[in-house]
Amino acid sequence: MFSGMKKYFVWALSAAVLFSAVSCGKEDDGIEPPYLLVRELTVPSTAYEQFISVTTDGEWTLNVGYSGSQSGWVTFSQDKGVGTITNLHLICAENTGDNPRTCQITLSSRGLSSSVSITQDGKSSGGGGTTPENTFDGVPSTSIGWLELPATNASDGKDFFTIPMTFGGKKTRNYSFYWDYSNFNASWVAYAHIKDYHKNNTGARQDDYKTFPGLSLAQQPVAINGFKDGNNGWYARGHQLPQADRRYDRSMNSDANYVINLTPQIQEGFNDGIWATLEAKVRNWAQSSDTVYVVTGCVTKGSTYYVLDNLGKHIPVPTAYYKAVLRYKSDATIGFNGYIAMGYYLEHKAYSSGSVTKEHAMSIDDLETKLGFDLFPNLVKVIGEPAAANVEKQDPTTVTWWWL
């Protein structure tokens, strides 16, 4: 068992996605108001960038009102246009001063407007934006107890972050990730999943790709526009935590669009094929479970190819992807103390078939051997060592439930 790590809680901002609009001296004429799709933001003192969306069927303009003496530190890839745009860049320059600064962005269209405020930390406030609220050095993942967390290693130079969310009026974790600074990716993303998290809410999908406030732009892939290869093509922005797994509300879904959750994936034959099929299977498994605990990861060992992020950094293309799924059902008649588990390992290439078969499935023990670390180390605390060992060594190809 590995011991020691850094744990960061990156608390979501309290304000909801802004959909408010006010009239500018006009009577209500039934026209749909313009929407500025971005939450109230507190961003780090370092340079920051993300996507925002404008929704309207008319001409629109964006204006920024600054508080205090500093101005001009917020810009957009465009500040006027016609109709809806989903890939508008919001760019905050570095705050080199000691004190925070604020501004208000106002979207105007057809005599209506909506506004949202942005606060940027100063150097003296730590420059962390929304992160970290709590930092614990040298705390192993086994001391936290969440079943989805793999073991961490204090000597591997990686850091552990958790992004929370509010669900049912209570604060809980959205997902956790283990950041690999040398490869600009999350070695793994871990999350608990229940069926209500991907409730069919057609208005919940966000495309507000954004940099992560807990890391500088030099420490993460700025893949707002995707990953560009050497032939002027593009790799897909492959989510490790799928957007579709977080459709309950906009805030939950938006947090899946941090660039730290994205890796360069082959689109045709992988991202839109076998990988998408596997993601859908996990959601289906959650429908008939109390909880499924998921670890999704990428492997960069042996990578000989890289793509470019939007700042020109070299981002290694993963050689493989994997999923580990621990399923719990209190009244299950299969498995051990209500638990079964399976691992799935895929070379990163185009597959002729999008079907998920037993060919790439394996026990958790076998997947751990391929990866070199413990996947579900906290399970033993819940059901004891003999039962946990049986869960991890069971061959999932012999368990009919996975293949129904």
C-alpha cells in the first residue's frame, strides 16, 4: 500500500449558472432573453482562460465594467456578434498586484441584458482562485475512505485534487483526479456514480471548456480549442469523467469541462466508438445498482507521439486507456457482500467495432498488475480482507451480470 500525498479540495463556486435577464425600459414582449452562460467566477491571480456561451437569436455585445482603478484585464475572443456562440473565449490577464480585483460582464441583445461578476485574486491572497480551500499534506487516500479512490504515492511527484458538488442539498464530491505534471494529464479520474447523476436533463449539457484554477497555465493543457496534431488535424477532447455522467444540473456538468479532465483521443473508432460504448455501459450499470465506483485513467508510458495545446505545449498522446468499476447493490445475490468489480483495458487506437466484449475485460487484480498500483484499497475496510480479495480476483468474464 502506498502512503502519503497531497490532497486538494477545489470547492465549486456557490452561485448558480446565470440565466437572469433584465429589461432596459421595454415592456415584456415575449422575446426570449439573452443568456450569458458562465457562473460567477473567482479566478486565480495567474492568467486564466475558459469558454463561455452566448445564447440569443439577435445581435449582441459584451461590455465589461471594472471596479477600482484597474481596467482592461478581461478580454474576449470577440465582443460582438449575431446569434448563439458556444466557443467564446473569456481571457483574464495575470494580476500582478497584491489585492483582488473585480468586474462585471454584461451581455446586451434586443434591449435586454444579463450580467455576471468576476473576481480575480491578488498575489497576497494566495493566487488560488477557487483552490485550495483545504490542503492536507501527507494524507494517504486510504485515510479518506472513499471507495473509488486508488492508492496514491507521495514520491511520484503527482498531486491529488477533489472537485466537490452539491447534490440533494448536501455537499459531496463530484470527482477526484491525480495530476501528472510531466505529462499534462490526470493519470486517473475517480468518481462515485448513481443513476440520478445522469438524469436526463437536456438543458444540463455545457460546453464551457476552461482551464483549472488550481493549476497555472504552464501546468495544464490549455485545450480550449482541442488538441492539434502535426498534420493540422485535431484529436478529440476525450473526457475521463464523461459529460453524460453528470447531467443532473448545469454546475455539475460544467465541472466536467475543466481541461484537466480532458486527454487527446482518437475520434473515429475510439472516442466515438468503443470508448463511448463503454461509457454508456457504466451508466447502464448504475441504473440497476446502488452505487458504482469508477476509476478512469490513461497510460502515457511508451508514448512516442504528441499533440499541441492552444499555447503550443507538447502533450503526450496516451498509449492506452482503462476503466475499473466497483459495483455495489445491497440486495445483490451475486458477488461478495454486495460487491462485484471489473477492469477494462484498451490500447489507444481506432477499433473497427464499437462493441464492448470480454476480450479486453479482466479482474481488478490483473488490471492492477498492468498499472502498478492499487485500485480500490479502501474496500477492505468495508467488507474485510477475504471478501475484498475475492472481489478483486474474480474474473468478470464469468459474471453474467456485466454482459446482460
